[in-house]
Amino acid sequence: MIGQLVDLLSGGDDSGAGAKVKGTVVLMKKNVLDFNDFNASFLDRLTEFLGNKVTLRLISSDVADSGNGSKGKLGKPAHLEEWITTITPLTAGESAFKVTFDYENGFGFPGAFAIRNDHFSEFYLKSLTLEDVPGHGRVHFLCNSWVYPSHTYEKDRVFFSNKTYLPSQTPEPLVQYREKELVSLRGTGKGELKEGDRVYDYAYYNDLGDPPKNPRPVLGGSEEYPYPRRGRTGRKPTKEDPNTESRLPITSSLNVYVPRDERFGHLKMSDFLVFALKSIVQIVQPALEAVFDKSPNEFDSFEDVLKIYEEGIDLPNQSFFDNIRNNIPLELLREIFRTDGAKLLKYPEPQIIKEDKSAWRTDEEFAREMLAGLNPVVIRLLEEFPPKSKLDSQMYGNQTSTITKTHIEHNLEGLNVEEALEKARLFILDHHDTLMPYLRRVNMTGTKTYATRTLLFLKEDGTLKPLVIELSLPHPDGDRFGALSEVYTPGDGVQDSLWQLAKAYVGVNDSGNHQLISHWLNTHAVIEPFVIATNRQLSALHPVYKLLQPHYRDTMNINAFARQILINGGGILETTVYPAKYAMEMSSFIYKHYWTFPDQALPADLKKRGMAIEDPEAPQGLRLRVKDYPYAVDGLEIWSAIESWVRDYISFYYKTDDDVRNDTELQTWWKEIREEGHGDKKSELWWPKMQTRKELIDSCTIIIWIASALHASVNFGQYPIAGYMPNRPTISRQFMPEKGTREFEELEKNPDKVFLRTITAQIQTLLGISIIEILSRHSSDEVYLGQRDSNEWTTENEALEAFSRFGERLAEIERKIVERNDDVSLKNRNGPVKMPYTLMFPTSEGGITGKGIPNSVSI
């Protein structure tokens, strides 16, 4: 009788008794991450002692249970063994537990398992591995998910084996488990989401403002301010504005909701980095502002700037230092500022000035960074002269450039303008149309800057020569009267000083464009809807899910934290970059007028900018207008490697175009990305229809490219290149000096002092480089392109072999990059600063290296 009762309670019986199947569960207890957590340490051991256990039940993919809605048959419960005696070290690490399953004859293949956690605390489940399953041998389940206490869920959590199935190929006993798992991830769309929730849902960017102090428009959901969607948190609206979501206090900023599996990993350096960013915002920035309000400091010479790397900055007063030291542990202080605590603000020397302290000022380096710098995705071929605007002339009047042939023809190596255009020798860095609609308002915030056009000439040696810079302001009588423009060219004496200032204004424009558009919008923001849609609509069993999931790691977490501290109203970006409170609004303008998904493909982007033309005889079928264009040369090889890998992978699972059209999960996924995730850009004119294998291959290649190589190319060079602020100023504080004024006289006497008074002030410099030092770092556990955190992510040998070929090709690309950087004939690879281009180098060690392509937008 007692035995029958035990069987009844355990959900099994003795019929068909078979083998004992041993397994190993790898997990991390919560107290690995927080060893001061009382529940995780004492109460969980107590519940084990009292008999409450972690329970696992195998689910058959071959045998249905008619009494359970024809879902896969559940095996008998099994429990983790020796929880109490398996001691978890206080340092971060994993624990392996044994588990033994009663495996009934005829159970078939264990395609999934259910797990129930009756502890007080969650744990991170990495994997379950079964040995010697009758008829099947070794079976692996890759889990990588937080499992919360059972009361958190309506049903026990279910994990699938690492087999891959299209929806139509899913074994019938697993179909309902597959479908219900996706339903649970979508949530109900209601209520505030909490830590233990696993819900992926959409929201507008209505959480940036903090009314009434810092109101900001809602981005997304309107024709005026279209934007990609972000992850929903469900926080209540503010009292002052029902359209604005309430913000977390700065002290709770690390607790912004993202689905728990999207949170930074326990070993990831970003955990520390996020805390460092929070410390800068919460402690360092207010303290600096208080100090500099009382005792404003300026850089009077470039030697003063160099001191922050060579000597550090003496603290203005002891109370400032005491406040910092009392609020930030010394170990963290050292990590943030690379200091022993004696001098707070001392920074590592950026790579741009390591070999030569002044080479950054040369025209050659100024131009080279448009091809091999932080923002190599804007320069384009000049196709008409003078440059014309695409802005609405009814609203903005005449915006055509005032640059004339006289300004440039003497510098074209004997060519006239028409010949230079015909030979594709003229290029433009154009920051006119994207800025002019906002320039009047931006300059009312305290910024003093211009919309800029820079023309360049391709020399015979393959380098670019800047010819002329046009600085434009809105007409004082109103936008409809057009622009007021001045043109500057290289020269000697005071003309050279004016030229150096003109280049600085270009740098300010390019820095803002880089941070707001090339970096934030075109990688971080646009990829988040893909993360959400993939988790909502593609099962973990789906081949496209398995392909893309590594490229989403940590993206929602870093984006959520950015909304809380970096890009919010009054946040770090508005403090340190010139558009100030119009920063995010401007990025919405760019998204509306310039962003389409197909154009994010590198070949399409290069052709659209006129930087490449189709040529079947050229590598990757493209001939570059500038042969030595490091971003494009390296990038096209990376792009081709990604595309080949995706093609091999997709072609294995999808044999025909009908397979794509008939994949219900895939079609729903693509529809949701277009109509919800990027709902403000949902016109089919801007999206592949997802009806063919080619469209699927192209789309997945673009997604992987954005998340990996494109992001790496605009992120990990931030400190090496822009850590020396005069090279990449982010703010301009005064207009160009005019003849006959005191400012012009000062320019003639001390041009360096005027330059430094014009660009980013000292406090914004210190804050800005503090941030980019942190954001330029690779974590110690980074997973790079061509790598996975598990070698058992799928069982299909064809997919694993294709991935191995992908890794081998990336290794070959690394060797080629080294060879190109050693080729002295390729002058754009190193430039006057002797800094090799490595931002497309696939792998890296941890820290600030200026190389390495992580799989995902992870920092």
C-alpha cells in the first residue's frame, strides 16, 4: 500500500521497468553569485535536508500520453543527488550533480525534460547530459537559463535536447511543449514585469524623459518620431505625463527589467563595468560638477591634455577625493581610473598618441580616419559638384553648397573638377542634411557648432587629401531662407589655425553622428527588436533560433542600462555630446529618413555610398573606389565568411524555397519584426518578403553582421582613437573667430589655446573618456565570432562541420589582416599615427585592445 502511494505521488508506476540512466546536471547556485544571500546558502540546504528537492522528469519525443493531451510521456521523477554535500566555492564557478533516472522500456528518445525547483532561490541551469540512454547513447541538453522556485511558474520549466527541428518536423509528442513554451515567453502584455518573469515584449522609447525636469518626446509609434521598439518593463507612467514611463531611481538602476536570461553573466566583466558606469553617474559626475562650478579648469595647451595620461590630475580639494573614496571601493576605483588612489583622474595612454603625440593633427590622419577610424561608414563618393542638399527646399530654402571650383581645382593633381568626378577621385564627408534641421535648436542649448561638408581628393598613392571644409548655419531670418556658409581651405599662418578649427567642427559632427547613429541607432537599437521577436516566435528547437541566439547575448541588458543612465534625458550622452537634449530625437530623424534593413548589408551600404561598384572579377564581386579602404577590405572578408556560413547552415535545414514559405514560426517571426519590432518602418518596400532561401540567408547574414562586426568596428576603437579628446572632440563651445575681433587676435597669438577653448571642456573631457574607457573593454569571458560557449549546441554534424569551416576562415582572415598591416604600400592601414587597423580582427584578449569581434552587441 505504501509503495503504491509512493508511486502515485511520484507520477509513475512499475510497469515496463527498464534501465537506470545516469546523468550529470551542471548548474550554478545563486550563492555563487551572491554568497551573502541567506536564502541561497542556508534555507536551500535546509529544504534539501527536509526532503524538498530539485526534481527532473524526462519527456519522450516518441511516446505520447493519451491521458495528458497526447503530449510526450513523462518519465518518473528523479532528484539531484548530494546537494548538501556538493559545496559551491565562494568564487564564481559551476557545480556538477549526479541524477539517476528510471528509464522504462519503450520510452523512446528523451526529447525534453521538465524541471521543478522547490528551493527558496533560483539557480542557473547550464546543462543536463544523459549517458547510455538505451538505443540512443549520449543525449545532451544545453539549457543556459535561470530556473526560479516552482511557485513562480504555472507549469514546470521544460528544456529540449540539442536536436533541431523545423515546426513541421517536430515529433508529435513535443509539439504542445514547443508551442506552450513560446506562449509563456510572450506574456500577457499587462502589468509590471518582475525579475523572475521570462517575458519578451515590446514598448516605445517612452522611458528616456523625467518630467517635469527633463521631459523628452516618446520615440516610436508616431510618424513624427519613428523608432525601433525596446523591451517592455511595464512600469507605471509618471504623474506629470501619462505618456512617459516612470524611471527607476539611480540607486536601483541596475535592476531595470529584462528577461532574466538576458542579464549579464556572472563572470562577465560587464557586471563590473555597469557598476562602474553607475558609480561615475552617481558619484563622480556630481562631484566633478560641484568642483568645476567653483573652480573652472581649462586645458591651456596640449601638454596639459597629455598630463591626464602621464601624470594624472591633482584633485582640486580633499573633500572631493574623500567623497569618491568613501563611496567607491579602492579596488573599483583602481579599475575605473587606473589609479592607486593618490591621483583620481589618470588614464591609460590612448593608442592614437602612443607613437607620435602630434600626428593626429595632420590632414592625412584626419582623412584616413574616415576610412579606418571610429566612423568609417559615412564617407561617400561625390557625384555632383557643387554638393546639393536633399532637404525640402520649401522648408529649408537653398541648402546647396557654396564651395566653388576655385576652392579646389589647384589641388587636384592637374585634373579639373569634371575630370576628377569622372575618374571617381572626389569624396565627401557630409554632415549637412542630417544636422541642419536641428542645428538652430542645438545651438540654443549652449553648443556653438555648424553643419559641415568636407571634400576630399583621392591621391595617386591611395590616400585621401582634404580639400575644403564648408561650415553652415541656419539663416538668422528663418529656416526657409536657407543656410549661411563659410568655406575654409588649408594654408599657412592664421589660415592654418582656422583650418585646424574647421577640422575640429567636422570632428564634433562626426563624433555625434558616430555615437548617436553609427553606434547606438544602427547597432544597439535596431537589433533589439530581433532579439525580442526571436525569443517570442522561434522555438529553441528551431534552426534559425540556434543560428542567431549567440548574436543576442547581453544586448537587451546593455540597452536597458543605457536607457537608464547613458541616453536618458540629462544622462551621460547628453552631457558629453553636442546635440545635448536633442540627441535621441535626432537619431529618430535619421531612422525615419535614412535607415532600411537591406541597406545594412555591407555590400549594399558600400554601393549606396558609391564606395564600391559591382565587378565579377573582384573579391566578393565588388571593386572598391578606394583600394586601400581598411574598414571595407577587412569587412568584406568578414561579411563573405558570415554569408558562407549562413548559406551552408540554412541550406542544410531548408532544401527548397517552399520550406521557407511553409515554416509557420519563421513567417510569424518575420511578420512580427516588420510590423511590431520595426513597426514604424513596416512598408514591404523596405524588407525582404521572406519567401525564398536567398532572402532568409541574406536576412540572417545582415542580422549577424550588425550584431558582431559592424558593432565591433564602431565600438572597440573608442578609447584607442577618441580617448585623446582633441582628436575626436564631442562638443564645440564657440563659433569660428571673425577678423577684427578680440577672439581673432587671440587666435593669431595662441592658436592652441583657442582650439582647446573651442572644443570639449575639461569636465566633459574627463567624463567622456571615463565612459569610453569602460565601454571599449572586452570582458574576460567574451565569446567571439566563430566561437560558441558550448561545442554541443546542436547534434547535426553537417551544421557543426560548417561552423568549424567558418572558424577556420576567420583564422585565415586574421592572418591576412596582419599581412596587410605590415604592407608599407597600404598607407591607410597605419597612417601617420602608426596605429594599425585591427577593428575587424576577429579575436582578442580581455581589456582595451582595439580589436576583436564579439558575437553580439554586448557592451
